[in-house]
Amino acid sequence: MIKSMTGFGRGEFTDEVSKVTIEIRAVNHRYLDIFVKMPRKYAFAEEQIKALIKSKLHRGKVEVNVSVDNIGQSDSDIRLDKELAAKYYGVLSELADSFEFGEESRVSLNLLSRMPDVIKATAADEDEEAVIKRLLAATEKALEDFCKMRETEGAKLAADLSGRADTVADLRSKIEKRAPEIEKEYADKFRARVNEILDGVYEVPEERIALEAAIFADKANITEELVRLDSHVAQLRSFLKSDGSEGIGKKIDFLIQEMNREANTIGSKSNDKEITAMMLELKSEIEKIREQVQNIE
């Protein structure tokens, strides 16, 4: 099954320590580009999250939002620097003695606790391995949700592309049916034109007319292009039925370029109004396919 590059997924993991929420969003992109937004203190897990996403995705601009709520314990510790407090106490006491301040000016606990870095909050120590497991568990759930949405969108794309492949195949058949008529019509036009110029003075042998028609037919022959176009349509249908495990967007994109090349060659060689009109319709349909393919992973 083919997959769309666009999608959204959300996953949560909760245990007695914390609640982790992961949101994944993706839009079209030529390559796989992953950007992770997460608290700085969990940056050590970023590469593992990216690696997990890379194992499931092949193309797209992917944004990952990570939030962590600690529910079992505070994510901060309060730390007291006794040595620094003692130094502040000594200096402040010396200052008070030097200026003979009264007893009420002695160093108080309130004053000492407000001195810089005596008491400060720091990030609580965490088990990095346990944190990574929580983050990856939430990421796995988000990816599962995300991939379901991409598969749903991919099914719609496949249905649309399958219908357009049928249209291309139908136009190709009409062109193939029309092609043999060109040689006969050219021979008739050539004969009429020669007779008009010679005005009955000289009668051109049928062999000569047949030769000219054959030369024209050889130059205007589009059999090879029609065969290749038929092969490309068959390949497109095969891609649409594949499981999409390797990411087929780029392959289909290249295939569409080849289909467009065949259509251009048919138009330049046929020299026929009817085929030219069908070729323009064919190119329009191929362009619509190309636009849709930009959404496929």
C-alpha cells in the first residue's frame, strides 16, 4: 500500500514517574528531514528518537514535539552550599564588627539564605536509560497513529492514480488505433496534390505514391513509443499495488518523467491533428499524475 507523506500522529506513555507525550507532523519534502522539539535536558535522547522515525519513514519534512510531565517526583532538586554560606557569614559578620553595628545588625538566617548560590534549584538526576525507554515508547505509539493516517491518505491517492492510469491507457489505445490511418490519408493527400499540380499532364505511378507514403509512415511511426508507454502504465499499476515498504514516490516520479517523454515524442512524430489532440490530453493527464505523486512517500 502506498503512503502519503502528510500526516499527524500522537502517542502517550505514562508510568509512576512521568507522562510523556509525542506529536508527529509531516508535510511533503523531497528527502527525509526530521526536526525534534524537546526540553533541553532530554537532548541526549534525540538521536534515538530520530533513528526510530527513520526506520519507518522514507520521505517528508517531519516535526516531532516532545513534552514530559513528571508526576511521581519533582524534576528539580534544592541544594544548599554550606561552604559558601559559611564564607558569606564570615564576611558579613566581619563587616558588622568593623562598623560596630548593634546586635540587631548581626547576620540573620533570612539574609544568609538570600545570598547568591547559597540555596539554588537544580535539575534532578534522572536515569537516562529509563528516560529513553519512555520517550521511545511514546514515539512508537505516535508513529503507529501517524502511519495509519498516512495509509488512509495513501489509499485515496492510489485510487485517484489508478483511475488516471486507466485514462492514460485508454488514450494510448485510441492513438494506436488512429496511427495506421495516417499512412492511407497521407497517400490520398499526396495523390490529390500531385494531380492538382500536374493537372493531368502526367500520371504518377501508384508505386511512387506508395513509396512516398511508406517513407512518411516510417518517419511518423510511433510503435516503439506506444509500446514503452504501455509498459510504463503497467509499471505504475504495479507500484500502486506494492506494499510501499521501501518508499516508491521517487520511483513513480521518475516513471512519470519517462511517460511524459514518450508523449512528447508521439506528438512530434505523428504529424496528425487527431493524434496531436489526444497527445495534449495525454500530457495533461500525466501532469495530474505527476502532481499527485509529489504527495507519495
